[in-house]
Amino acid sequence: MRVLFIILFISFINKAVPQRHDFMWLAGDNFVIPADSLLGSLVLDFNSEDGNPRFTYSSNFAFQYNYGSQICDQNGIIRYNYTGNYLEDHRHRPVRGYQQICGTKNSCGRDPQSTFFLPSTNSKDYLIFTGNWKPIGDTEVVGFYFEDLSYHRIQYDVIADSSIVSPKINIIQDSIDLGRLTACRHANGRDWWILTGRFNRPEIYTILLSKDSVSRIFKQYVNKFNDFGNSGFANFSSDGQFYVITSKVGGLIEDRGRVEFYQFDRCEGLLYNRQVEYLDSIESFTVGCSFSANNKFLYLSTWHYLYRYEIVDGNLQNRQVIAEYDGKPGYLFNNQYGRTNFGSLQLGPDHRMYMNSDFIQSRYLHIINNPDSEDDVEFVPRANYLKAVIQTIPMHPHYRLGPIDNSICDSLGIDNIPWCWWRYQQDSVDPFCIHFTDLSMYDVKEWQWEFGDGTKSNKQTTEHCYNQKGIYRVCLIVRNENGADTLCRTINLNITNNQDFTSIMNWEVFPNPSSGVTVVNINHNNPIRMNASIYNFIGEKILNQRVYQGSNMVDLSEFKNGLYIVSVEDEGKIMGSTKLIINK
């Protein structure tokens, strides 16, 4: 019997400088427990051959508990990782002088957005921004706030260790809201706007960072909510037109979530057209927020609900409930289970949206596969069962944002040619149909797909179905008024015999032994019609489940302790089998 597989190769033509500063995400505790298939911290790597992330793991990075911030070099390799009290480089060595960042405090990592990185204008060094937190309350702590905002320069040396090369540079000496630190490119394409709320005041500080120095600070009276020390998130849309802040009405876990939505002027740094929305009052620690990559939708999440608003002419409209938490627990380790509720949201470089359970140990990521979609949003709860325990995911600014061409602020002559990047996904019904998603940046005006079989398309994102097996060179050309960029991949729609396929196929079952749930991972393969079957010790098939490329969860809660066989079959042919022990 012969089956289909896809092999991808990648080539680059006329590449723009990519600025992949957010192409590797690090999250989770770094401990290793082989019996529970825990391999250290999660390293989510978007530098892949097909544009889809690779889930890798490392025990070498410093401990990530409920906080973590990283930045990659422009090619997408982790350069620095900051845990809130420890700064390490890509070689897992401490950055000299990192103790200056927090001073005498044990940690600056009070909140997931307590810190962020920006690349220096010299293309070599990096800047790290932090706030020192203080508790609210004399005898009982009821919340936290920042007492200042500052930054340090990190000097990178390709041979020697990196080091903090400047003293602490104070930006604000005032009480500001806890966390929610983020930044947006100025309309000139080089400088940065940094926004943070003034604590217990209806104002927002706006900071202009120009050539690594603060050139302007001003307060905007926008009638911002007085946030008495509770957590939330802040986010810009990928084009910088919109800004959102989330918080809770009060400091209690049962208080309602609330949202402040603004339009933003990247040229002047001004917020306007404030809109307020209130969310459900069911128990929730915080409210996650993220914009879709096409800037048409705002997604919000509480512990129990995932919402979506449509953005029409700068206004929030048509609120929808996309998903509701189903209450299912998830396995952690050592026969312990935890909640898998909703939490913070972060848009990935692949234009998917990733969600984790805030401040709760979990081994799962929820994923929105198509947040740009006008309808039929595909939300997958517990989409990936991880070999790491995480509590937060890193929050990144949108690094790949250029100038507003031909605007009054487009004064530096920065004319970005497009940067081409795309991903593909095989259709789950017809394996000869491929979904192509454009991920390119820098004001793309034209798209041209060439599918290698003589057909073309000028849609931004498209689907193409091949008529027969073969090797196809697929190219995307993107253009704007400054130039063009091309990315090609070779897709091999080939037929091979069962013996060859078995040697190529990469799959695994974990955890093994299992206490009630296991995952069948199908790696580096796009199956035709694959099923995972489980047999008991006398050879009876007791479960049969369709599986796809990626992580496939299998519920074993109804099975008794003992030895079983997991068999993976494609189109009726056994592609591999392994023993599985259930021990509850």
C-alpha cells in the first residue's frame, strides 16, 4: 500500500531584514520529570520550514514561574531571557551586572507585563524596561503598583559575555499601574511610543523613545479607570491604530472584567475615542486581550469566556461569545490535575492566537487557528499537551511595524521593502488540498502565489488543491511601492511504500505510563486518513480515534490499570505501534 507524505524545503530570494525578535517564546518551569514526560521549559519556535511553530523543550534556561520576558535577535534566535530577577543570554550565561536591574528587590517580575525588551537603534544592543513594584496596604496586602519606570542598556558581544553597560536610566518617578507595559512604533518607523497608566489617576503616561533616549514625556487625561492595584493586560494592534487596556472593576477575583479601547495616533502619540466594555462577573483573575493580525477584531478572555468584538470605523461592535470553558481538568504531574480555564492572549508570528491559563499551573495551550476569519472561528481548547508546566506566556510588542508612508511623520527616509513569510496547513478532509496563509509584513500591496502546477492566485490567503501527486515548487511574491520579496518552498506530494513511510514517520505517545490521558503526537507528517487504535492485553480493539498532524489527546479515564498497545494506522495499514501502561 502506498501513502502520501509532504516534505518541505525553503529558499529565500531578495530577503528583507526580518526583525524576528518574537520568533521564539520561552515559558514554564525548567524541571525535568521523565516519568511524567516533563522535559523542562517550553520553547515555542516559529523559525520552521513550513511557518508553523515547533514545540521544543529545554532544561537549560532559568526558571520561569509566573513571569518571563525574552527577546530574539533579528534572525529569531533567543538573545536574552529575563525571569524577573535573573538575566541570561543565549548561551545560558548571566549578563554581567544584571543585579542592577532590580536593585535590592528579590524580583521585578510581579506581573506578566512588568518588563519588556526593545532592540537598540545600533542593531546590536538591547534595552530592558522594568518597574519596581510596591504593595498596597500596611497590615494586609490588597494589591500592587509600580513606584517608577526605568531601563538599562545591554551590550552584546559575540565573543565575551553580555553586560549591563549603563546605570539605571529613570523615565518616570511616580506611581504607575502594575504591569501592562508595552510599546508601539512611532510613525517614522524608528522611534517608539511607550504607554503606562498613572496609578489611581485618570491619566496615561506617554513616553517617546528616540535613538535609545527618552525625548518626550507627557500625561494624557483620558478618564482612565482608577485601577486599585489589580492585574490586567495592554496591547496595541499590529498596525498601531488601536490600543486596549484590561482590568477588573475591583480587586476581588469575583469582580467583573472591564475593557478600555482607544484609537491611537502613531505620529503624535495621542489616544482618542475611548470606549468602555464590561464583561462577565463570573470568577476570574484577569482579562486577556489581543487584536487579530488584520486589525479587524479584538479578542478578550476571562477565565470562563472568550469574546470577540468587530472593529468598524474605529468602534467596537457586535460582541460574540466564541467559546465557553468546559470545566475539564488537565493532568499535571505526580497524579495531580489542574484547571484548564481561559487566560491571557498573545498573537503569534504565525497569526494564530495562543492562550494559557493565567497564574495556574497547566500543560496546555488553547489556540485560535484563524482569528482573522469573518466567520467560522476555529478555537481549539487544549490544542497542545505540553512536556512542560507553564503559568504564563511572554508578551511581545509588534516589532515588525514600519513608518506610515507619505505621512507628515515619515521623515527619516525609511522605505521598508516587504518581508515575505507564509505558512501552510494540509486540509483534514482532502490531503491534496493545502491552505496557504500569508504572514508577510511592511505594508504589502500585492500578492502573487505560484503553486508549481501552472496555476496562480493574487489572494492574500488562499487554498489550492492539486490534481495529482508530484513535486511542486510553491512561491509567494509580495510587493509594495518600495520593492518585492519572495519566499519559495518545495512541497513533495509523493507516494511511497509502507516500509519507507514507517522509517520516515516520526510519532510518539506520552506520558507513558499514563494516569488517565495520553497524547499521540504525529510529527513531520501529513497523513491521508490516520487513526490511533488501542488494544487490550488479549488483542481486543477498545478505542479507535482519528488523529492528525500535531498533538492528539486520547482520554483513557475509563480504562483500567494495565498494559495496552497503541497502534497508528493510515488508510488501514499499520504505520507503527508501541506499548502503553495505564497506572492511575
